Amino acid sequence: MTTITYEEQQLMALYNSASTRTGLIAALREMREYLGPEDADLRTLTDSAIEKLEAMSDEEYAALDLTPDFDEEEENAE
């Protein structure tokens, strides 16, 4: 199985409203269309996440923990 980074996992969690691998890929592709030149880092992260999602099976996707980690964000803000 491909290793998913923390940042990719968080991005996937935020856009996983369809709760399917193909739905998540579609949501990330749609979001990517709205990115501007100043969003190069987010574009790179999104492309990496899409590439990994396309390479995995639905079973591997189902095993991912796609729960947003809002506690980590709060700890970094303090």
C-alpha cells in the first residue's frame, strides 16, 4: 500500500464528502480547478493525493482513516 502523508490524509478528509475513492478523486480535481498561481503548494499536494488515490484499490481506500484531525490544528495555533 502507498504511504499517505499526514497532509494528504487531512486534505482527503476535508474533501471526502462522497465517501468513495472515485468521488474523492472527482472532488479533488474539481477543487484543483479553482487554484491560482499562488496555490502551488496546495496544487502539488492535491496532485500527489490524486495520484495515490488512483493507484490504490477501493479496498485500500476503505482502510484509510479519513477523519480530519482538528486537534492537531488547535495545538499548532497555540
